[in-house]
Amino acid sequence: MGRLRGMISCEEALGHLWELIDGELAPEDETAVRRHVEVCSRCYPRYDFQRAYLSLLGRIRRGEGPSPELRRRLAGLIPGAPPEGHDPGCGSDTSSKE
């Protein structure tokens, strides 16, 4: 049986976020934490970040990286980023050499 009752505090909700994300809470506790996170402007961003972080780690572990489109957009935002087609493993951009 769950130990969390009614509307829980931010400290209680934040203390159980990873358990919520990992599906390790008793059903009653999961309901209490979800109910809090869904309405709390302080806790929801943290929950959303941790969920996204865990998703990213899973993608990295499976060998998935960002899409080519995302890489291109990010490179365009970084001053001095190597041009598209640059192989970061070769040490220099050979596409412009004759």
C-alpha cells in the first residue's frame, strides 16, 4: 500500500521523480506524485527534464544520435563550427583542398 497521501509537497514529489519515471512506485504513490507534478509549475519542469534526460541516455546507449537536421541546425548556431561535410576524425577539412 502507498505511503503518500493526498496532495503531497514539492519535496516529496521531487524525492520520488526517478521512481516515478522508472515505474517503481506503488500505484497509490504513483498517482499522488503524478497528480502533484501535473499541477506544480516548480516540479513539472524538473520531471520533464529528467524524463527527457533518461530518454536521451537510452538513445545514446542504443547508438542513436541526433538527427542530421538537428546537427545542421545546431552547427549553424555555434560560431566557428566546422562546415557541413567536415569529418571530425580526420583532423582537417579536406573538402576544400586541391
